Amino acid sequence: MTPRRPLGILGGTFDPIHYGHLRMAEEARDALALERVSLIPAGLPPHRERPGTQAADRLEMTRLAAAAHPHLEVDAGEALAAAPSYTVPTLERLRDTHGTARPLVLLLGMDAFQNLAGWHRWRELFALAHIAVATRPGYDFRAAGLAPELGAELRTRFTPEAGALAASPAGRVTAFAMTPLAISATAIREQIARGASPRFLLPDAVLDYIQTHHLYTY
Ligand code: ATP
């Protein structure tokens, strides 16, 4: 049997989802030969303030963004859960679904990776998935000021070979260069709140949903 290609996992608040997230998924799929990327909107994100937007709206916007893209799927598991969204339990759930042999690759932006050592049960992540960090082209993310314990994990786990991720189910860390897109959900929310247009920073279907449901107008 041919081993299945790795599954990418991109979690986020997605408040709202935008082209920074979607390009990250697309470029990761290409760079890391992922079969597809699962987008997982957080329900109650533990690392930040509670989003002003209901999980159901963020889930629906994520579904609209992923619709008609066969390489993207939406996992509603965190958005519909009553408990806070921690990544380790989510990965444990995905392991139950996909089995112990399937390579899983957690996709993170550089900002998220730098904070990893503050995550709940973060060291257990490595037994459950690989980690791939989106970086600016030419940027060596190992040079970033990382917490010493995270730097130590990186030294033993880093591989520059994207192909290495397919050879084991979990435990390696790699980086992939992505087109720099300085798009943030915070900036989009601010634009909408002051009546400016965020069009072309996010899919039209997502913007239509925001307008129909009067999101971010505060
Ligand atoms: P906010 O502005 O509300 O903090 P955000 O736009 O940073 O939101 P999140 O939902 O917090 O979006 O991010 C989810 C993941 O996507 C994180 O790993 C983050 O690093 C990554 N990400 C967000 N924006 C970009 C971008 N423009 N380019 C690449 N990765 C991004």
C-alpha cells in the first residue's frame, strides 16, 4: 500500500479568515507535498482574549472560504466544543481518526511558533504531529529569539527536508518560505469598524457574510 501523503492542520481564530491564512495553507501544501489541509477554527481560544465573534460565525466564514477547494477541509471539532480549544486534545482526536501511522503536520506562522513554549502541554505536540513554520523567504527561523527550551527541541527535531515529514508520523520541525502577506484579522476588523473596505484581503464570500451579518461594526 502506498503511504498516504501528510495531512496539514491549520488552526486559528479565523476572526475572520483571510488570504494570509489561505495562502499559508496553499503554499504549505505545495512546499510540503500535503494531501490536503484541514482548517480548524478555534472555539474558545485559550491564548488570547475571547473573540467578539461567535464560533458559529467564524466556522461558517471558514466554510465559505474553503468551499469548492478540494484541498481544503474544515474541521468543526473545536468550534462546536464547549471546552477551550487546546491543540494537544485536537491532535489526539485527529490521531484517533487518522490512525498512528498517518503523518500529521501542524502549520504555524512564525508568531505562533515563537510562543509555542507557552502552550498547554506543548511538549506533547511532538509525539502527535510534525510542525512546519511559515517564514519569510530567506529567513532562518532558528535565529529568532526562541525560548531556550523551544530552541533545544528545535536542535534535535529540525529538518530542512520537507520530504522527511512523509517518512514518520510526527516529531520533526521544518520551515517553508511563503509569500509575505501582511494581512491580519485585527487590521481587517479595524477597517470594517471605521467603515473602510477590506475587499481583496479576504474572499468575497467571507466579506459578503460579514456584511450580511453586520459583523465587526461594533
Ligand atoms: P488576529 O489579527 O486576530 O490575531 P490573525 O490574522 O493573526 O488574527 P489567527 O487566526 O490568529 O489570525 O492565525 C492563525 C494562524 O495563521 C497562525 O499560525 C498565524 O501565525 C497564521 N497567520 C495569520 N496571518 C497570517 C499571514 N498574513 N501570513 C501567514 N500566516 C498567518
